[in-house]
Amino acid sequence: MTSYALFLGCTIPARLPNYEISARKALNRLGISLVDLEGMTCCAPPPIQSLDLEASLAIAAYNICLSEEANLDIITLCSGCFESLTVANETLKQNEKLKTKVNRILSEAGKEFKGSIKVKHYLQVLSENVGKEKIRASITRKLANLKVASFSGCHLLRPSKILKFDDPERPHVYDELIEVLGARSIWYRNKQKCCGGLLRGHADDVALAIAREKIVNASKAGADCIVTICPFCYLTLDLGQVIMKSTYQEEHSLPILHYSELLSLAIGVDAKELALEFHKVKIDNILNKIE
Amino acid sequence: MENLKIGIFLSDCGKALAETLDFDNLTSFLKEVPGVTFVEKGTEFWKGSGLQEIVKTIKEQKANRIIVAESLPKLSEIKIVEAAEAAGLNQNFVQVIDLKDYCVWPHRNVPLEATEKAKATLLAAIERAKILDPIHKLEFPAVKSVLVIGGGISGIQAAEDLADLGFEVHLVEKAPFLGGIAARAGRFFPTDDCAACIQSPASDVKTITHTSRKCIYRSGIAAIQGLKIYTNSQVVKVDGEPGNYRITLEKKPRYINEAKCISCNLCAEVCPVEVPDEYNVNLVERKAIYTIIPNIHPPTYVIDEKACKFHECEKCVQVCPTKAIEMDEKTETTTLNVGAIIVATGFKEYDPSVIKEYHYGEYPAVVTNLELARMLDAFGPTGGKIIRPSDRKPVRRIVFVQCVGSRDKRWNNYCSSICCMISLKHAIMIKTVFPEVDVSICYIDIRTTGREHEEYYEKARELGVKFVKGRPTEISHDPESDLLIVDVEDSLLRRFLELEADLVVLATAMVPSEDTENLAKILQIETDEDGFFKEYNAKLRPTETKKRGIFLCGGSTFPKDAPSSSLQAHSAALKAFKFLNTGKIVKDQKTAVVNEEYCGDCEFCPVSCPYNAIELVKVDEKHVVAKVSDILCEGCGICVGTCPLNAIDLRHFKQSELRAQTKAILSVNKQNKPLILAFCCSECGGASIDSAGMTMTNYPTNVRIIKVPCTGYLRIEHFLEAIEYGAQGVMVVGCMNNGCHHEEGIKKVEKRIEAAKNLLKEYGIEPERIELFNTIFIEGDKFAEAARVMTEKLEKLGPIQFSKES
Amino acid sequence: MMETKEASISFSKEVASKYGGETITLCYQCGTCSSSCPVAKATEKFNPREIFRLVLLGERQEVFYSNAIWLCSSCYNCQERCPQTVEVADVFFALRNIAAKEGLLPNIYSEFASALINEGRIVPVSKFLERKREQIGLPPLKTTGIDALKKILAATGFDKLQLKKEVES
């Protein structure tokens, strides 16, 4: 079993137990052990970076220090956390001046950033450490009829110079991980475009318009569902459809799933164990399409 | 041992210097110096009777070393040395000292001190005179034959020029046909006529008329005396020296005898093999035996050896009426002996497939300008019609995208200079013949800077070409309509556009030709950070390289249009002509020489030489020694400064001469001032000191000046010796950091000064006693200010306290 | 409203000297960022190229008194595509950092900051959720490192941000 320090972030524990439980179950079954560390904080994603970019580096670095002390690489389920922690990790590893500055701040909390661990998104762990073969071998249910609109969101891929997860113009890792489950990852217009999530709370009209475009494009292309790998994207598109109903009087009924939910179902986890009631848009059609 | 008789000629420059200098005092001082035979005073020695005076006095007094103190030494030096040579002296035994600018005009307010400084300066020249060696004139053979690498329009024209001048010219082209980019571009601006067009030859080529220009096929170049053309050929090795190069050429087989082929096309008609025609953008297919456009040279077919089935087929052999096909032709290696080389390898289009958001290579309807040119060419794959590559339907909407891969820090930072004009030319051609086609150009800036260029921009607007000021972020494909969508912001209208197009033309960057790097290694010439061949000086020597005998022209140094390429071709030809015309290269042996006993098998000097003039040569199984090529060496002395074993010296500026000058110039100090020794280079740095003098800018007289060939010559020992002989401070005055006339010298001496400072610290001496100054001629005031500041600093620091440990 | 000459020369320098804003002066206004921007396509209120134009012209007041800079969704598409390698999204962080220091920020950001300072998370976990976790078999949440975080926030001056509600959303 390979162990990783699980970094949950803020949104998942607060809003999405279904994401967390499907991820824990799937990863465990595939040989990944998740360690919960004490003392982690918010990762300082864009909302905090907007207030103080340098302080955000220090906050992210603090969380990395905890994992360095536990001698574990970090695994995240949220792309926002992935971006924030990876940018901090790589920037401080390469920039001596910033590293010194941040370590001075961290010393107040009794920590020192050494740059000894890696930060990985769980898709990365699945693709690089578990491997497609093992996933394929673990499949017990057929998803052959499922047409999936995969949505990787922004921060899995960009800024690509630092994250280096996949080719930002021709990403393929995520689609391959969907196809290995037996589902079909379909083309739809503006697939890589942002969901507008960060605008929620102060520019809701704009955020909703952006999210709506995505739902419409995926539906037009014949998708059965949209599959996400970030809690922000999930909320924007799932809860977003409820708001679209009241704002635009439109009912799209396009199920939004977390990739880990699809993965769990494919490798035989019982749907009853996955707290699927947390989906605002009901996913019964999807469950029916899966044997 | 020769009996040294040193003669000194002092000029008071029409009595102007006598107002400051005490010439009597000076003269009597100099007469007392051992070795000095006479001191003659005059008014000017560099004109008319003055020169005769020098010759007469030398002969009378039997002087064998002379020092002439003169104003305007740069003008007078040449005449004085000629006069001395006429009197039987070797040129190196003549020193011309600038008394006026060094010792008088900057110090007019302190005549006593000025006279002291004059004494010191002349004493330094005397002590140096005692150990000078003669410098001989060398002659190297200059073969009147030139190799031109690259058969595009600049290579062809440079070759023509030199052949017209009676030289033997070898024009070598990698492709099976001449023409380069011109063979594919269709038409060139600003004349809008055929691209494959060159100057008419000047020499008498019987039936060829002397008009302004000719198509290549009827230019008569194949008949010009002395011009040999090699196609399908490449330079694989270059040996020898400037003026006398040995070139190894590899000629790939054409499989067709050029003398017999009549271009009847019967072979191509029967050839069973069809392959995509990359010359025509793979829009059509060609046979394994083929030719390209008819107005090119040679008018001969060629076999594509990768596609042809050779003896398994032989259909073409059977039908050829002149039996021109030779399937067993092998690669030939030839050697040539030439005196100079002109590099005319041009440029090529950047491959935009790396710019993934534009989908070049993925969507067939995204093409480059050169590919569009093939379509627009009547000889091209579509007979001049513009079609959608996917379904061959006629095109109704075209969008040009400018600056693709240019002005882009991710790919090529520079502006490729000709792409705006190319797109405008194409847009005008399209709108003229197909006015119903909608043409838009997406741009960041429109650059029409040359002669007759702005008219293109005007004409395009007149014809209804739409200009969108915005750089597209993405080109996508709509599967329903099968149209391309160009996603761009019209920044002037502040509106987002999704331009639909049947064809998107990328004005892609122009980059160095294939194999440029390899050729640079073979020729041992430099390329710049973008991979283009580097010219000797961008402002004044655009068609020469640092290496004697190798010249550049055309797009090989930077993308440029046909007029500029032609201009450079003629310039390079002239330079090659000048270099070789007398049949010999004459050079003074003012070069470096290696003391082979001391030379220690390291590699420092060859690497340090900006002219690649030093080679490591095996003397036996275990040892190599450095050897300096007299023809390549420019006598800068950077190698002298670099050698860790102090095993190299300059014949015309030995380290012993520097030492003698240092000791002497610091020995005269009656006023007990804190002496500063200023080493200056012979270029910009030294010029700033001349300039301070010329403008009578005041600075303290304790600054004594010794000129060295290049500041890169200076070693740490030289600085320490200066201090040992009495300097309280050392100034090193050289060119700007990026302007060293020998490229690396100033940067190297900067590092050595840092090291010297550290050494001084260890000796307990203040490191700020030695400083570097970068100046150019117009910065005489900067030098003067630096001298003043340093003097003040030294006065504050007081005399050097050598610590007990040193 | 035109700024005084002094302010205009220094605004782009001010942004360039802030962490994240260093590359602003490379911008040559090609518009690639705007056409890459999902927000600019959805609303007229936000156009990154235009905002950069205002910065480079020195229009400090105009840039900060609108809430436009808060409309960037940090998707980084602009930064990927910019031909001058301007770190567009990061420059927006720098601009927001300057605005936040002067108390010019949307309400919700004040709320994020308060949550971070007081609880170490930007979204608090409700008791309902904690019980739900137990029900579905998730392990209880580990404690948040609020004490360590407080020290870090103090060391960076984050806790001194003027979280006034000045800007209309």
C-alpha cells in the first residue's frame, strides 16, 4: 500500500461528504492508503491569494511542512488545493529568495519548508501510481452506455508551467481515466473553459451565465452527465442547476458526478455506501445505466 | 648586441604646447636618460618638411629607435612611420606619443605638474624602446576563387558579381534546384513580379541583354565564365586558412545527366510511383522523377531516391529519348580550393504546429503564407485557384493571422520583419483576382516600413481587406459547418469576434535555415541567440563575420526582403573581392606567440580567443601545445591575459614592455602625488581619454596613462606590479560591457579585477584602489570625473600600508 | 478622470514591484488575454486587456474604484496564451492585493478573510455535517491548526487587512 497525506481543504468537508467518501473508498480499494494529519488549515486558494499572494505562499507552505514532517507526499481531491499547494511547493523549491522569506514567517509557527515532498492530485496518483491496468482489472460493473462530458476545470492543468500535470492544450490523462472505466468521454463545445465558480458570491449573475453555457454545451453534445474533479466545479454545476431553475426557469437535469463516484461504482462499491443523496440533481438515470 | 641609439622628436604644435610645458626642462631631462642620442624640437613633424626632417636626422644621427611626440597621432602616426621606414627603421621601432592630449590640454592650469607627467610619459616610451622587437610583414596566398553556400537570390547574385569580376565562383545549393524561397514564393514585393528573378550579368554573355533583371532560367548564369553551379550538394568540411581554404563538397546523385536532360516530361508520365508533393504543400502528388517550376535552374529533372524503385522498374530509362537517366550514379565528393566563403543559406518558415491553439498540421485548412503562395502561383498545385484543402471547394472567406510565432516570448522573440508585407501582398492578389472573397487580417501592428511598402497597406484597404486589431487566442473547427472559427477580440471596437473562415493563413515566423547550426560548426563562425549567423558589426559590417574571409548575405543573418537580400549580396561580393583581389593577403605580424616550453596542455587560450586563432597541436604522444595562426590573430592579447602559465605574449606589445613602461611612468613624481596608473584599451576606452584631452577637460595630473591593445590583455600581476612600482591606485579604462571591440576582453578583465580586489584584501590593502571604467569616445568627461573621484579617494585613504604579513 | 502626472508614471511601477505583478510592463495590448477569458465573453464589465491599458496609462483611481478586477475567475487561460509571457492572472492578484490593503474589496472576500483568521478555514463545517460524516462512515475531522495559522497571519500582516465593505458587488 502506498500512503499519502490526504489534504481535504475547506469545501469538501463542509459541503461534499459524497465526494470524500467515494474518494476514500475507491483509493483504498486500489491500494492507496490515506493518512489524515493533524493541524492542517485552508490551503490559501485564489480567494485568499486575492487578498495577499505572499501570505498565501506561507499558508500553503505550512501545510506542506506538516507532510514533510510525516514524510508523506500530499494527495488532494480539490484542484484549487492542488494548484495552491503545488505552486507554493515548486515556487519555493526554485526561488531561494522567496524560500528564505517564507521560512522566516514559518519560523513563527515553528516550521521550516524543506522542499522534500510532492503534491499530487488524485487523478495523478491514479494515472502514475495506480496505473490504468490496475484500474481496468478492478472493474466489476459495465459503464459501456455512458456518455460522459469530462470537465477537468482550470486548476488541474493551469498554470501549466508549474503544475506540469498534462498538456494544457491537448489534455488526455483525465479522458483516458474515464475511458479505462469503459465509459465514453465525448467532445462538447468549449470543454476546457472555466466554470466561473470563483465569481459566485459577488457576481452571481455572471457566474451563473458561465455555468449555464457549460451545461447547455454538454447537453447539446448528448452527454449523460458531467464528471468533475474539483468541488468548486461540482457545486457550480450541480447546485448551479437549482439556481438556474429559479433564475432562468430552466430545468436541465444534467447529473453532475465526481470522478471518484464513477470510479467507485465501476470497481464495485455499493451505491448505498456513497451518500449519493447529496447530489442536488438526481443521478438515478446514471445509476440505471450502470449495471 | 645592437648599439641602441634612441632619438626623440618633440613637437610644440605651433608653440601651443609651449604655453604649458617647459620644453627646456623636458629636453634636458630627456637628454640625461641613458640610451638617448638626441632630442630634437620642432613645430610639427607630420607634414611636408617636418617628415623630411625626421628622415634626415635619423640618417645623420644613425638612430635606430625613435619616439615622436606629436599632436593628432592618429593622423600623423601613419606618415611618421612611413618616413621612418624610408630612413631604414623597422615600423615597430617608431613610437608616436600624444603629448598634447595626455599631458598638456587636460592640465593647462598646472604647468609644472604637466611637465612632470610629460617627462614620465616620455620616459616610459624610452624604456620601452630599449626592448622593442622588429615586426615583419607577412604575406599569405589569396586564391582568387570564392565558395558561395546557398543558391537563393542572394547567393546567385553574389556569385554573379564575383564571376563578372573575373573570379572563379563555386555556387553550392543543397536542393536539386536553385532559387531557395524565391522558387516557392510566386511573386515578391515591392515590384509584384516573379520571385525567381535576378540581376542581369554585367559581363558579356553573348545573347543575354543588359536589362535590369532576368528570370533565372534565361539569365545566362550557367554560361558565365568561371561560375560553377553545384545543386544537390552540401559543404561537409572546411580546412585551411582565410585566403586559402580547402572545401570538401558532397554531391548527392541526381540520377539524371544534366547535360542530356531536355525536360520533356516523358519520364514522369510513365513513372508508376506517386508521392505527396511537399514542394506543393502536399495538395497534389508528384512522381518519383520530377521537376519544380519551369523558370528555375537547372532545367533538369531529378529522382527522389526514397520513392523510386530504380532497377526494379526502369520505365523512365526506357522512354528517355536522350538516355539521360543514370540510375547507378553515386554520391560524389569533391575538394575545392577557395580564398573566401560567402554564406547565403537564407531562412525558412517556422513550423507553427507547436502553437497548439492554432491547430496547424491538424486542420488542413490552416496553412502558412508560403503554402498559400503555392496555391496562388499559376504554376502551383491548384493553377492559381484558392481552394479548401479538405473538400477542394472554392474559398469564400480567408482570415490571415499575423505574428504567429514571432514577437512571442514562448517561441521567437523578434519581429520577422517581412510577414506583414507578405500577407498584404497576398491579400491584394486575392482581392484583385477574386474580389468576392472576404479577406480579413488579424494583427497586433502593421509594419510597412520600407520603400514603397505603405502603398500596399493603402491598396489593401482600398480593395476592402478588413483589418482586425487583435491577436486570435484560438482557431477552432465547427464540425457542422466545416468552417474554421477564429476567436479574436477587435480591440478597437472592444468586441469579441468569431470569424468564420474556409482558410486561415498563418503569417508564421522566419527562422534560420535547416542545418545552420551544423554549418556554423563546419565554418567555425558564430550564430546569435536566435540561431542566425552573426555579423561582425550590426551597424557597419553587416555582411562580414569576425572570421576573415567568411562573409554573409541575405536571409542568413535575419529575415529580409528581396531588395535587402540583393543589397547584401552585392556588398558581400565586394567584400570578398577586396579581400582576394591582389592575390595575396598582406599583414603585419602583430600577433600573439606561444612559448612552447611553458605551454601546459590546458585549453584556456583557444577558448578565450575571439577569433578562433589558436589551435592545439600535438607535439608528441603525450603533449599538445597551443599554436597561433598569424592570419587569424588580431593581436588583442586576450590570450595573454587568460593563460594560467603566462606562456603567451604579444610580439608588438610584450609584457616586458608593459613592465618597463609601468616602472618608468611611475618613477617621476617630484610633487609626491598619489599616483594612479590608468591602463586603457586601444579602442573606445582609450578614445575617451583622447576625448578628455581634445576637449580640454581638466583632471588631476597624477593619473598616468598606458595604452594596451585590449583590456583583456591585462593580468592580475600587471595590477600588482603597478602598485609595487609606486601606484596608489589603478584604473582600467575599456569599452562598454557589450561593446568590446574584441568581444570578450572587457568582460574578462572585469573578472580579473574582482580577483585582484580579493587579493588586495588579503594583503591588507583597500580593494577600492583598483577600479574598472567602461567608456566610449564621447564620455571624456566621465573619464575625467572618474579620475578626480579616484584621486580624492586615494588622498583620503592615504598611502598604502603594506601589512606586516605581506 | 485623469490622474496627476506623478501618479501616472508610478502606477505601473507600483504594480510591477508587487509579488505577482512583475510582468505587467511587457504587455503590448494584443488582446489574446481578453479573447481567452471566459468572464470577458460573459460580461462587458470585465476586459483584462482594457484593465491593463488603464494600469499602463496610470489610471489608478479608475482601476480600483470599479469592481472589475474582482471579476477575474483565475482560470489562467490568459496566462497560458499570452505571447509576451505576462502573468495576467497573477497581475490581477497583485492588483487585488493592493486594493485589499486599502479596504476596497467585495463583501464576500471580507467574509473569507474573517473565516480564515477566526477558524483557519474559509468555509466553516456545520454541526449537521459533522453528524452526517459519522453517519455515513467518514472519520471525524482532525483539528485545524488555527494557532499556527494565527501566528503566520500575524507575521504577514494579513490579520491587519482593513476588511471594510467599500465596494458594491
